[in-house]
Amino acid sequence: MHDPTPQTTLGSFAAVLAGELPGAWTSSYHQDRGGNHDALTDHVWDMNEVAASLARHTVDHCAILTRDDGTSLFVADPPGPREGYLIAAMAPTDAPAEAFRGVREPDGIAVAADPFSAAEDIHYDLLPRYDKALAQVRTNAARLTAPPAAEPEAVVMTWSGDTLVVDKPGRDDVAQALTDHGFALDAERDILVLPGDDSARQAAFVRAAGHRLSELGVGVVLRNPPARPALDTTPVAPPNPPITASHRSR
């Protein structure tokens, strides 16, 4: 049975509260050090009541509750003569600032001085919002630090007249997908060719090969051959600049 009249000093309150929250939590009490708690208050993740209180009042003591996964809660006295405490989430310190972009702050709450009822308020009100915000930040941070995605592999089919030409792939499964669908190996040039004698049949082969290559994680790119100048064309030289007669002074 819970003690109906628990101690209400901040340190004692936080210690009892840590034992009532779901999961494994520890409590650390930070005594008056001339109000120099910026290292802690700077990480309070709040844009509501707790942030307003911190902006207007000096924090001369506080408590930090830490869950075994590193999640932390900030506990402080409310401003003025009010009873109870302010509880706020603390932002993770190992995530880059950009990871917080677009993530709503899990604003803190005011709780009664009874740690048992406060634990219920935190469990059903603050922690769900806090865990959701943390998950979003972790996802953003992972995306920011992930290496750039590699360019997808693709088979380039180049038109040569009515024939499609593909450089012989380095992967046997890709080469097999092409030869299974009409492409023939030209061993002398080390290429695969798909004749265009029957355009409808050729198109069907390309669609079937593309479908099989997609299953292998390989795309298809159709290209026209690079443009070449006409063989018997001689570039026209630009006209000579006009010659201006020189004038002599008298």
C-alpha cells in the first residue's frame, strides 16, 4: 500500500517517482549551485509551460529522471507559491540539430506533489508524446547520417539502325535474361544484339527482358546513337573580317 502522505521535497519526490514510472528509471538530484543549471535546462524539450517558467525564473535546484534507454525527464518547482512540480522531456544530446526539424516538442506537464498520481499523468500523457517525438528524431538522424544511395544498375540498349545493341553485361544473370528474350551474343564485338526484322516481335522481347531485369533489380535505358557529322560535309569557314584602309594624317 502506498504511503498516502509522501514527502514533497523535490529530491524525495523525484526518487519516489522514478520507482513508480514504467520501466527502469533512476533519479539524480541537482542541488543549488548558484542557479547555474544551463547545461541541463538547455536540453529541456518544451515550448509551453515549462519553457515559459525557465525563461522567467532561475532554476536553483532540479532533478533528472533517466530511463535505462537514456530517455530523460526534467523535474523542477513551479513558479510562485503553487504546489506540485513541472515535468518536461529532455531532448537527446546525440542527435544533430537538423534531426529536430519538423518534430513537435513533447511539451511538459504540471503534476501534483503526490508522486504516485504524477506517475500516472506522466505515463498516460507525457511519455506517449515523448516516445513519439524521440522516434521521429531518431529516424531523421539515421536518414541524415545514412550514406547516399548507390546509383541503380541499368542495362543500356542503344539503337543501331533497326537493331538494339547492348554491351555484354558483367553479370551472368543479366546476360541470361537478355539471351532468353531474343538477344544474341556477337562474340567478335562482345555485344548482345536484338535484330529489328520484326518490329512487333522486337518490342515484345524488349518488354519481356525489361520485366525480367526489373525482377533482378536492374533497370533498362533506351538510347539513340550519338549524332555524327555527315561524311562528305566540310565545315564552312567563317568569313574573313573586313579590311579597313589605313589613313595617314597630314
